[in-house]
Amino acid sequence: MTNTLKILGICGSLRKSSYNRWALQAAQHLLPDAVRLDLFELDGIPLFNQDSEAQPLPIVIALKRAVREADAILFATPEYNYGVPGVLKNAIDCASRPYGDSAWAGKPVAVIGASVGLFGTVRAQLQLRQSFVFLNMLCVNQPEVMIGNAAKAFDGAGKLQDANSLKLLRTLLENLVRATRDQALAKDAHAGETA
């Protein structure tokens, strides 16, 4: 890990004015010192097909590289029909393959979500957390950031204005940064013991 900790933000919606993209942009303004959050757009990620996983398209190679170069991951997911959007699950699958070459393994991760509904993506976040277990991602679980009634939580310019959501988001980011730095220290200590 470099002096500046790098978080990769991935939005589960392709819509340019997505509340979840706006939530990631809000997160960029709430980061602790010496932390940056870069966004990766999922436009163009092909549907996963095991027949072509040995020769991935450049966009899949770029996704895996961005994940590997990041110190931590922050997903922002909408909830479609009580679940994770297909585009996000598909991207996760693409970057986890071929078997034994997952870009996600061991990455600290957190998830946020915004929805026009009252429950703010609770079901989609639960599904994502199940994937984190299999992918061996180190999930920061608290606080949960589920921005309900998103049409009121954001202003017309896409700025998150709900005070409670801002507070929870800031705390989640601080916890993700702490967990990421703790993991890096543990790895360094283990490397020193085995050297």
C-alpha cells in the first residue's frame, strides 16, 4: 500500500444520474486525509461467458487491473426487483474469473446503496455480502448506509443533503480506511516474521 490509500468505487447502475453514482461522488468529499476514491464505470462489460474467460476483452482486463491496484473497494448498489442489478453481479463474476485468478480475493470492501424506496437497498446489499464471503473479501459491515427516499436525500444537482446519510457514510469510510490499514500492517508483520 502506498502513502495515499486508494479506494475503487463501483456503481451498480449505468444511469448517468444514478443516485448511487451521486452517493459515490458524495463519498469522494468525505474521505479522511491521504485517501482517494476513483470511480470505475461498468459500461461495456460483456456478459460473463466461461468460453471466453481465457481471452477477456480489454474492459474486463481494465476492471481487474483497477481492482488489483486499489487498496479497498466501495460498491454502491441500487436494488432491482429485490436484488443486485445484473450489471453489477456480472462485473463481479467477470473479475473473479478464471478460477484461481480472482481480482477480489482479500480486498477490504464496503457497500452502500440508495433507492427511491423506503428501505434503501437492504436486500441488494445482503445479496452482495453473500458474494463477498465466497470471494474472500473482507467486508466492513458497520454502519450500514442505506439511503432511502433518495429523491429527497439528494438535491436537484445530485448533492447528498441528508445529514444522517452523510454522517453514516463518513463513518463507514473511516471504518473502511482503518480496516484497510490494519490489514496492510498485519501483512507487513507476517512478511517480517517469515523473512
